[in-house]
Amino acid sequence: MLTPTGSQSTLDQAVITKYDAWKAAFIKHNCGNGWTETISPDADHPYVAEGQGYGMVITATMAGADSGAKANFDGMVKYMLAHPSVHNSNLLAAEQDSSCTSVDGSDSATDGDLDVPYGLLLADRQWSSSGTYNYKDLAIKHINAIKSNEVNPTTHYMLLGDWSTSGEPHYWMTRSSDFLIDHFRAFKKATGDSTWDAIRTAHQDLITSQQANYASPQACWRTSSSVRTRRRSRPTVRCLKGPMTATTPGTPAAIPGVSAPTPSPAPPPPHSPRRASSTPGSSPRPAATPATSAPATTSMARRSTAATTWHSPHRSSSRRSPTPAPGLARRALEQADRHLDRPLALLRRQRAAPIHDRRIRQLLGALTEE
């Protein structure tokens, strides 16, 4: 693991500077009602569940460096409660327009929902649950709703949202950006529900399987065309599937039975993108879930954090149909542990907090340790 160098105070100040810039750019109070919104300017709609979840996690994490963090966090909680999913009122509706009105079906997105209760658990550790909101109680209600509406009970894999039900064509699909292993551990500890152990194990087994079967090096290169994804326009990237053989540096590797496209005038160097979309003629990628085979489709990518996700354009923007990208295991594990590798001194509680001078790793560890 690469770690930053410098004194703790220097590292802390660097993170505080970045946090202050993030807060100024993305934390808004545009819609009144005492709400705090995390804006997503590159999305189809300005407010999305993923942004709200990130905002809650980041704000609670940085409370020791921000005296206004609790007020902003409570505004986020109030916003979350005012925008329930139509399928389960303890989940967050995925998208809101510029007037903060839920749109596109008012259903949920699992990747946003997973961060909301995790942020609430962090808030409970930071400020306790005796104030305006009972963070712990809200977290448990949200966790139970995720289990009820966003987990496939047969495979124990995360669904794409509460709109994907038995018989719906995306029901046997899952998405690597939702493989939040440490979240699952925290949910088990908070609820005492052993189902979260089964969910965690299922995803860890899937990560191991993907790594064993699909983590071989790939030849990828960027094309001149671009596609419009749900979030933004992205260049098209083509990849060849399978193990690579030695070839001239800067050109895609030869794969038995697969003819590489003829570059014009010369192929760009291989590229391994975090976001990409397959194009007609490229090899299909493996389906994520073994329970039911789904046909391979041309796919477009939307926003991913540490783990790359592939999505189909053959469905409305609020319905996401992924297939995992190569190198899944490494990136999914980075996603699961993404909160643990920050400078540790920043999560000191404010002086009024009941437990003073706890650091990031101690706080996050407290959510998962048995």
C-alpha cells in the first residue's frame, strides 16, 4: 500500500484544504426547507442518491475539522427523509431536479443507498444519537430496507435498485461499485443480522471468481468516437478479451481466434480505463452473476468510484444494467476499503464530543469490529 509522506499536521492540512474546496463546490442549500444538498453538476439531474450518500459519509468523517459539519449533516438527513423511494419509504429516491423534486420514477439506486446508512453510523459515532435525529435508528431502518428491496435473496448479490424485482430482466445482474465489503460488516454489527455475513461472503466469493477468471491483462485502446452516458459524454474504449501474448510495444496483443481491428493510421498505446463502453465488434464481457445467464450486450459506462462498471444503453437512464469489467477484484477491494487509507488524525472529534481524539481508523474500525 502506498502511503503519503510528511508530518501528520502537513497531511491533515492537505486533506482539510481539499475538503474545504469540495465543500465549497458541492455542498448547497438551494431548495430551502432546512435541507443540505450535495450537488452533482455532471449528472442528468443536479441531485442524485450517490452524491447524497457521499456527502453524508464525507461530512461525518470530517467533523473534527469542520465545526459546521453536524448542521450540514442534519440538513442532509432532513433532505433524505423528504425524498423517499416509492417502493420503500426507508430508501432514498435516486434523482431530483433543480427544484429538488424527485423524478424518473422516484425509485432507488443501491449505490447511493449503501452510503446513506454508513454515513448515519459514522454520525452516531461522532455525535451520538441523542440530538434532533436518532442516527442509529435511521441507519438500521435503512439497512433493513436495503436487505428487503435491494438484495437478491437467492444469490445474496446487490440489486441495481428497488425497481429490479423478480421477473424484471436486470434481476440477475449486480454491479461491482456496490461490493462494499466493509459496509456489509458495519451493517451486520449494527443490526446483529447474520444475513449480512452471507451477503458479504457472496460478494467476496464473486470477487475471487472474477479475479481468477477475468483478471488477465487486456489490450485496450481509446477510439476517436464518443458516447453519451447517463452522467456525461465519454470517449469509446475498445478492449480485447483474454490473455495477451507478446507483441510490439504500443500495439494491442494478439489473441487466438480474435482479429484485432486495423488501426488508422497507427494504434494508440494500450489503455485501461476506469470508465469505458464497449462498441460493436468488441468481445462480450462476462456476466456478473452466475445464477442466470444474461445475453451479452453493447454497453455504456456510467460513473464508477474505485470499481469499474459497465452498463447497457438499452434501458432508460434510471435503469442500470452492468457487467463487471476486467481487474474487478483489485478495484472492488479498493472500493471496499476506500475510507480507511486517509490521514488518521482528521477524525478527531470536536471537544464537545463524548469521545475525544479518536482517529479515522479507530472510528471506522469501531463500526465493523465484533
